[in-house]
Amino acid sequence: MRADLLPEPLPLTERDFPLAHPSQPIDPLHRPVRGDLAHIRCAGQIFVPHYAVPMPHHVGADGAPLRRLGRVDGDVLTTLAPGAVFNVLDIAGGWAWGQHDDHGLVGYVAMTALAVA
């Protein structure tokens, strides 16, 4: 289509991009938000390129450490009990990033310790 035949775009106003209140600090241990991804419930509150719907998984019979980073030497935040629900938001390199259902801690669990709920 020729550009001269396209309708004139409507002008943007300050109502199109409201800043209703100051940004609020994000607690990375309890709020499932990274620079590239956030839990779908954060849409409209926090701007990131992608939002994910959680995929519930159960922790295996041996339990699993919940780590701050997705690697074996990452600090252990807590140990998840066998059968606990871990809501996976992203999987990469054998690690699942998400949030523990019981106390809301956010971190990484090895995929080998999880099974789809």
C-alpha cells in the first residue's frame, strides 16, 4: 500500500503513557521478576519484554535446593520438601526459574529434581 494512502496517525497524549505513581522497589527473592521476564500477574505493574504463565511442577522424592542462581555453586535459599509445588516460569540450561508455592521464594531448581504436576 502506498504511504500517501495511509490514514494520518492520531497524536499521542500524556494519557497514553500515564505515570500514576513512583516505581516501587522489587524484592527479587519474593517477586518473580527478572530483566527479561516476569510472572503474568505482574503485567500492567512492571514492564519487561515477556510475561510467563507458571507451569506447576512437583519436587521429587529427595527434595531440592532452591538456589539464588541457576548453577550448582549458587547460594541455597532453602530446601524444597518432596512433593512441594514449584511454579516454573523459565527453563534454560537444565535449570528452572520460578517461585515456590508455599512461601513465595523465587529462585532456581535443577530440572532433574522436578516433575510436571
